[in-house]
Amino acid sequence: MENKILIISHIGDNDGVTPIVLANLTFKNFDKKLIEVKEVDETVKENIDKYDKIYILDLNVSDEMAEIINQNETFKNKIIILDHHASTLYLNKYDFITVISESKDRKESATSLFYDYLIENYPNDLLKKESTRTLVEYVRLIDTYDFKSEEDKKNAENIRTLFELFGVENYIEYFTNYIKNHDTFTYGLQEQMLIKIKQDEIKRYLEEKEKEMIIGTLDGYKVAVVYAENYRSQLGNYLIDNHPELDFSIVINISKKISYRGHGKVDLTVFSNKYGGGGHKDASGSPLPKDFTKTLTKILFKNFKEEKK
């Protein structure tokens, strides 16, 4: 009887979604749940008894959930967590959790870690294709900013642009089919045209948001704060690139989370941890305060009275 497999990964970017493409190239059947960071524990609780094998990628469980899993031999044997966020390195004390932020020659991503795991445990011709390896590398580069050349940067940014253009499900379908039908990876004329249109749109968005940023000091650091729903990673890096006087940038999506971006001046894993978050030294995030939107609504409309659902 075939194992029932569940893949839990991050819905927010290429690095959380591309592992589903790799899984399509590896497993005949599996279920997926693409979620936000705050949903991990609850998703595990709801599904831990339903599957024979659960992969958690680009995300991690809380200390409390890790301990619950660790105390149950059945749970320990069915869960594999592959994460690359430096803020969760301490969870390597559990056998079922592997967190690798950097290897000897590169910064790791969830996609690269999952690819290495699949190649070792489920090698097949599709995974070995140059097109697959190239996709994995471009995703790793855009997630870690581990660029060695301008060509690296351009190709990786193009992958992110296609993700934003296609959306999650279309991205998965497109690249699953692309790899099955192409031995090498190239951007064709159609893709190049789509990328150009999207990148022009993003450029206009970043320029408009730059005008809205607020510069000030926070905990002794010089920061820029801007509110934005879209392209948060690009925006955070764009502000840092254009304003070297800043220690880091803060991009607040009032419906989701807070993002921090820097260029080495501040260890953002330490800073974001003060606000309940984590991530990498130059790219981290933290959750919005509980009931933030309710509080904001009451600030804007002092006479607002909430009704019970």
C-alpha cells in the first residue's frame, strides 16, 4: 500500500512553492498545504494522524509542538522538517528537524535542501535534468541573495517575477510541465516579454512606495518604514539600495506580517526576535500584533462598535 504523503510549505514565495514542483516530479500522489508561518502548529495538529509521511518545508514548528512530536515515536518517524532560517537553528536538537542556513560553499534555501533530500532518497531522471537543477539554483539565489554575478541576479529575479505573474497554482503547473518537456532551462521570447511587462509594473510600484516611506529611529537604528501589500521583499531591498544611510527597512503589510531587509549592518534575526519573529541576518519578518486590524479600525473610527460573529 502506497504511503499517504503530505507536504506543508510556505505559500509566500518561490522557495516555499517550488518544492511542490519537485514533489510532482518525484511522487505519484501526495497532498499539499501551502500556509503562512503562524499556521504551522495548527496544520500539524489537524493532519498528523491522517498521513504516513509529512514533510514541512521552509517553515518550522514551535518549541512546544517540537516537544510533542519528540515524545511520540510514531510522530517522530513520520515527520521530516527541512528549514534554512538561521533563527531556527536551535531546533536541530530534534532528530526529525534539519535546519541548514549555510553550507560550506553556499547559502541554502528550502528548495535546495528538499532537492538534495529527494536526489539522495528518490533519484529519478526528471530530478537529474539540467532544467530541474537550474530552476532549483535560481530559486535558491533569489531567496538567499547569494549572487556571484549580475547574470545570476538577473536570472533569479526573473524567476521571482514569473512567480508573481503566474500565482501559486499556475506557477506549479507551468514549471512541472516545463521540466517534463525541456532538458535545459531558458527564458523564451514569450517569457521575456511577460517578465518585462511585470518588472515595469513592479518598478513603478516601488517608486511610488518610496515616496510614502517614513524615515526615523527605532531602538537606536535608522530605519525606513513603509506600508505595502505587494512586492515586500523587492521593496525592502530597493529602499536599502537607494538609501545607504539606513540601517534597515521595515515593510508592513497590515493584513499579513512585517518584513525587515538589510545589508549587513544589523543582524535582523536578533532584531525580529524581539518582536516575535525570525528569519535571516539580512531578511527577517515578524507577525502583526494580535487583533491589529481591530485596533487600527478603532483608531480610525472611534465610534466603531464590533459585533460578534
